[in-house]
Amino acid sequence: MKTKKWLGLSMTTVLAAGMLAACGSNNNGGNASPSASGSAPSSPASSAGASPSASGTDASKPLEGNLVLWTYFDGVKGLAEQFMAKNPGVKVDVQIFPGDQYQTKLMSALQTGKEAPDILDLERGYIGKFIDSKYLADLSSMGAEDLVKDYIPYVQALGRSSDDKLRAIADTSSPGGFWYLKDTAKKYLGTDDPDQISDMVSSWDKIIELGKKVAQDSGGKEHLMENAGDLFDIEAYNTQPWVQDGKLNIDPKWKDIYETQLKIRQNNVDAKLAFMSAGWGNALNDGSVVLTAMPAWAGFMIDNKDDKAKGKYGVAKTPDGYYSGGTYHAIYDKSKNKDLAYEFIKFAASEEWQKYNLDTTGNMPGTSKVFEANMTTYKNAFTGDQNVLQPFYDMVKSIPATKPDKYGEDILSTWRKVASDGVTNNKSYDDVVASFKKEVKNTFPELKVD
Amino acid sequence: MSKYITRGILYLFMIAVAVTCLLPFYSMIITSTHTNSDIARKLLLIPGDQFMENYSRLKESVNIWRGFANTVFIAVVATAINVYFAALAGYGFSKFNFRLRNGLFMFVLGTMMIPGQLGIIGFFKLMESLNMLNTYWPLILPAIHNAFGIFLMRQYADSSVPTEILESGRIDGYGEFQIFNRLVLPIMTPALATLAIFSFIGKWNDFLTPMIILFDNNLQTLPVMIASLKSQFTSDFGAQYVGIVISVVPILVFFAFMSKRIINGVAAGAVKG
Amino acid sequence: MGSKINKSYYGYFFVAPFFIGFAVFGLAPILYTLYLSFMKWDGFTDPVYVGIANYTRLLHDSFFYQTIGNTMIIWVMSNVPQLIISLLLALILNEKFIRGKHFFRAVYFFPHMVTAVTLGVIFSLMFDWQTGSVNKLLMDIGLIHDPINWFNSPWWSRTIASGVIVWQYFGMNMIILIAGLQSIPNEVYEAAEIDGATKPQVARYITLPMIRQVILFVFITSVIGGLQLFDAPLMLGDGPGNSVRTMVMYLYEMAFKNYDYSYGAAVAYGIFVIVMFFTALTARITRTKE
């Protein structure tokens, strides 16, 4: 549930960037992407009635009409503006509902169907609850399989319902990595080279040893990691699903993870700063913590007033690749503008937009094509001449592709809550599992818990 | 001498409580004028110069003034309805000796015992089926039934509305509702004012109902906006503080002018109840 | 009086709006909630009748029992100090020699004018362990060395939640108590003065017994209000180990966060039973005392 909040935060920065960029650009059709739009050969039967047929994107008829889009994330405005710039006949009304109530609003609107949007955004944290509902249009039958054929496996899988149909598509992947201030890294790790550092932290055992050293060298003042809780994020999607065949399933790997977290805490490896808290942000900026596990979209947390953070940072790989959050665009099944909405989704999935988005906001693309094409040319302001796509790409490729389910994220956040409490109070793994099971049983009485 | 010491202690106690009441608000206002990094690092006691900066970040995604206006609108309309219908029924119970009077009045009092959240889920579903979600109707119309108000109004009508007025009205050829609207309501003004204060404070505070009923940001009320500040501006404390300040300061100003009236109204209402 | 009897059926027209309003916006939702509590419904699919399954679940729901306990604890922690403070202040402010009465009454009442949600947010910001002013203050005056993570401790969290409620209501209750005090005729005090009673004696043996009705009124409203605690604690969160989650917060979470509307409906009726029970209990206790 936390991710949602983090995403909300990025509004100011991302929006500002998006707006500026949108004003300056005028690339109508010129360098339209080769893959996405052109190669959709047969649009499905569903496009029969409406006027702007799906096949006519580039050449024939210009698109016309109005779309209503609901989102919780300000950054989506940038996407809508680019789409409108490309299709002057289309007006996309982006309605942003930040905060915790978006889900409830969405739910009421979909149920009543009265003021429901054409396109709705779903966050990774709760897409599982909506994905199998009758409210989302089947994108596969509209030809969307073609849009995601080059996608990073996990990114496209998260938009699939349990019958394997595509129901939503993201325009970004949200990989995370260890961000570090180069000066601090040099001081405590002896190097600021991302590859060498990636190597030094390639396993949790190495991290604990290294962390002990950092704590010692600094007299306990500085720490290697922000928080033992970072392991929840990093390992969450590298473990088995929480629910299998209607039964709660606790991956045995969680035992190792939990014990690693205890060791991290006991050996003063972490600074006990919660992700996105004020202290966490300070540590990221002043280097009192060496490595900050942070998704690429959270770059706005780096204070870059007057370019002071320019080129100061590096990104190293985490022991396992991870992502955090993700915004998925879906079409309301009863929308009257399904075909136009599909054009919008198509644009979001295009290399053209994703490249543009990478350049302007630093959000990592969802398709491998953009990663591969810009691997050595893309430079990020914070990370200077590092080819920062490389570590992220290596990591995203390794993340297993799993479909979302209605329990996963809720159970994960329950685990996060119970296990964090356990780490703080130094409880045994068995105690943690016992109280975890109790909570799960209570929230989801229909699940088998033994 | 000891008399002065006791008095000194009493004053000290009162001042201490008063400071506790105001200090958090002072701290809010001061904090809202500083940068995030200062908020995170220092104890702030004197005003800074970052208020507008923080405000502009807040303004970008939250239209707090709109929320303010919405809440005022809802509270005023609901209060007017509440007061009018409470007076109507209170007067009806007071001056008309219909057969079921006592039974119905007991029923009215009985509804006061029902906890407010009992029907909230059903209320939500019902408003959905009446197509009233995302409108102000569900926030305003329920003000028609206010048992406490009826009780208060009946008390007042019993004691302060002379029955002769009704009779003289009837002799003048007024209908029953004309008598109420033209002759009785003006007499009941003091009680109306008291009830209005209660009702307004209650509506102003209303949180759960607008939160589940309204989706549209432009319709949203202030308490709901304030509640979502925390999740929206996770680590942007400056913007959060500004939001709080904006929601508190107008009340502070309003209260500074009206405090005597409000407090006397509350006291009057409480003694009757 | 003759004309009154002739017109008395008009009374039905005057009271009718209340009953219509109550039927539509009060009773119907309550009955609908009752109906839902016998269903299984998550908002995505159509409701299915499940009999008393939700209530059986509720009876075995240890988290629900925990919320009852939390509500009681927060109620005691907030209302006991709150009633004492408001009574003390009412007695003091009722003294003739005190100056600036209106100023103090206004200042004490002011927190009540600010919405509970705002108060909750203010407290959660003030007690934020990294950025809050409370820790900063304590560290600056040297009481503590490291910031205290208030919301990591169940008892601190409950204390803070209770603090918000004390802060919000003591001024309001004080005003009511003062109103009660002022209804005591002056002759009573004069008589006591002639008999040579001291101030505390007057308060103990004369004033308090005479305003007992008002104190009871304040007490009963605080029982009913206290059992329905929601807004302010919601802003502070569930607390560690759910130690600040109140009954109504649980209802809200079940229905509007987990979308388990049907179970939420059963929780609503569970709360109803508990509120009725405690209201009856309070009424019984106060009656036997008389």
C-alpha cells in the first residue's frame, strides 16, 4: 500500500518536467515508432461501430473524440499531452485523484457505471483486485498482444488476468537499485565504480560484512543501508506467490530473508530510516547512508537545486533485481470510446513515448527495445557518464513474470507490517509467522491457512 | 497572603492550559514557513520565509480553498435545513395535541440512541442506487431528521411560544403553516441560533460521509482534503503544514469575532438538553 | 383551547418531514445494512446469501475484540483526565475574582472548532519522530538524547490518540459545566459562606452535588461519543500491533478498504450491540446512584 503514497509524492517534480517538455516538443508523426502502431494488422471486430478505426492511426483518418482518464498519478498528464499533441483532434480529460481514496472512488464509479472514465489507471498495489473483474476490457482481443511482444516479461505479465488476457498495460518499468553518493562510496568502499560496487554487494552476506565495516570505520555514525525493511521490496517479487490454490503459501526463502534482516539490524548495518521518510531523504542527500535502495522513478528525492547533485551519484545492482510500484492503464469495458481509448494505450506502449518519457522524466521504459536502443547513449543528470540503463536492464530481465492476484499485495503488506515489528523487537521467525498467519486468516477467511 | 498564592497558582494553571491549547497552532504556523530540510532538522520557533514556496507546491495538486468553500456551502445549507425542520417538528410536538403525539415524540428521542455509523454501508449503497453518489444531496438532505434539534425546539416552544399567538393568527385568517413561518419562527430565533451553532460545528466536522460519497476533487470537503494531505505529500512536510494552516486560520479569525456568541449558544443548548 | 383541538391533526404535517427524512436517510440504510450482513459481497460480484456466516466470523474475530479493548482503553485514557480538567477549570472560571474569564473560555473552546481530522493530522505531525516539533523540543532542552519513535510504541500511540480527544473536548465540556454551575442560585453560596465553609468544602458538598445532572449528561454523551471514536485516531493510523485501531476504524477498513461490505455490515451491528450495552449500563449505574 505504501507505493501508492510514494507515487503520489512525485507529482510536483514529474509534472513540472512533463509540462516543460510538452511545451517544447512538436514531433507530430515525424518519427513515429516503427513497431507499435504500424504493425497492428487486424483490429478486432469490436471496433466495428465507432468512427476512428484502430488501423487508421498514422496515415488515413486523423483521430477524433474525447477521452476521460482517471488516475492517481500526476505524471500521466505528460502522457496525455504528448498524445494530444500527436492527435490534435483528440481531447483527453485527465482527472487526478491523489491520495488514499482513489480506489474507493474508482470502485463506486465502475459499479454504478454513471460517471465512469474511459481509461483508468491501476497501481501495482491493487491491480490484482481489479484485474479479474468484469470492468476491464480485454485488450488481447483488440490486438494488444502485439504491443507488448517486446516488453520486459514481468511488466507485461502484471497486466494479465488469471485467464491470461491482457487487461492493462504499463508504459514504464519501475526498477530499483542501490543509489550512492560517489564521494561517500569512495570513502567507505574504496571505489565509486558501479560495477565494482555491484560486485561488493552481490549477496546479503557480503552486505552484512561490508556493513559491519562501515559501522566500525565511522564509529557507528554512518550506515551501509537505509533500512532492513528494504529487503521486503527487493525480495518481494523474487519469491513464490503468497496464495496458491486458495491456500496461504509462505516461501521458505522468507525465513532466510527475515534472518538476514535481523542480522542487518543487530550488526548496525542499517540506519533504521523508513523509505521516503524525512530522515531517509536527508541521508540520501548528505551521504550519511552509503547505499539507498530506491526505484528509478524516485529520483526527485534527490535535491538538485542549482544542479548541485549533477553527476554526483551512481547506481549499483541490488543482490536480486526488484521493482517498486507501477502505473497500469486499462480500458473500462463499457466505455463508448473503446477504440479511441485503445489508441491511447497503443501510444503509451509505443517506443516513441517511452523514449520521450525516459529522456524527460527518467522513468524507465516498459519495453526492452527502448532499453536496448539507448543503452550506451542515455545519460541521467544525477549519474553523470554512467550508462545507468545497464544495471537496471540487467535487473529487470531477471525478475520473474507473475500475474497479479487479488491477495498478493495485501498479504505482502501484512507480512511487511508483522515482520518489521518482529525485526524491531527482535522476535523469532516462528513468532512472526504465527502472528502473520493470524492476521491473514482474519482478513481473508476464505483462504486456507495451516 | 495565602489567598494570593492560591490565586497565583490558579492563574498559572489556567495559563498553562491556555498555552497548551494554542501552542500546537503556533507551531503549525511557524513550521509552515520553513523549508523541508529545516523542518526535518531544527526546532523552529521564529517565522521563516518559505510559506509561499510551500503553498505553491500544495496548490499544484490540492485546491484547498475550493474545499473550504465546499464545506462552508454544505454546512450552511444543511444547517438551514436542519434548523428549519427541527423548529417545524418541535413546534408541531409542542402546540398540537394529536393522538400519537407522545408515542411519536418518544420515537424521535429513541432515534438519538442509534450510533451514526450503523447504517453507513447501507447509506452508501442506497445513495448509489438513488444516483446520488458524488452529489451533495446525501450530505444535506439527512439534516431533515435531527432528533436533538426537535427536542431543543420543543423545549423552547413549550416555554416561550405563547399559544395566544396561534389563536390570534387563526383569527386573522392565517393558515397553520403561515402562522408558523410568519409568527412563530421569529419568536424562536434565539433557539434557532443555538441549534444552528451545534449543527454547523457538526457538519463542519463531518468526515466519513463525504469521504465515501464524493469522488470528484472539486466537490470534496475540507476535512477529507486534509486527511489526504498525509498520503499525498508523504515527505513534503512544508506543504502539509501549509494545508493545515489554511484550514485553521480562517476558523481562528471567525472564532475571534464570534466566540462570545458561540460559547453562549453552546451553553444555552447544553442546559436545555 | 377549542380551536387547538380542531386543528390538532395538523401536528402530523409538522412532524411528518422528520419521519420521512428518517425513513429514507436513517432507517432504510440501517435495514439495508442488516440485509447486507447476511450476504457475501465484495463489490465486484453479485451478493450471495450466506446466512449468519458473517456473524459467526465476527464472534471469532480476535481483531474485533482487540478494537473493543482499544476503544475502551482510549476512552478511559481520554475521558478521565478530560472530565477532571474540564470540571476543575469550570470551578475555577466560576469564581468571581478570576479576570479574563471570557478570554480563557474562548481559548479553551477553540480546539473544538477545528475539525477532528485536522487535530489528528496536527498531532501526527508534531509527534513525527524525525520531523516533529515535540522531539526537537525535548532534545533541545536536554530531556532526551535520541528522538523517540512515538508511534512505534502502543502506549505512546494510545496516549497521543487520547491526548487529541482530551484537547478537542475539554473546552466544550467545560462550557457545559459552567452553564450548570451558573444555574445554582447565589443564595446557596451565601448561606454556605455564613456557615463558614471553605472553598473546597463548598465545591465538594454543595456545588458538585448540585450539578450532578449536568455531570451525568457530560458523562453519558462522552460514553456514546467515545465508543464511536474514528476521525482523529484514523489520522494517527492503526498503531503498532493495531493498538490504536478503534471499532469504527475497523468497520471502515473492512468495508471501504478491503471491500468486504457484507462483513463490514456485520461489524456495524456488532458495534451497535456494544454501544447499546454500554449506554444501558451507564444509564443503570447512574440510576442506582440516585
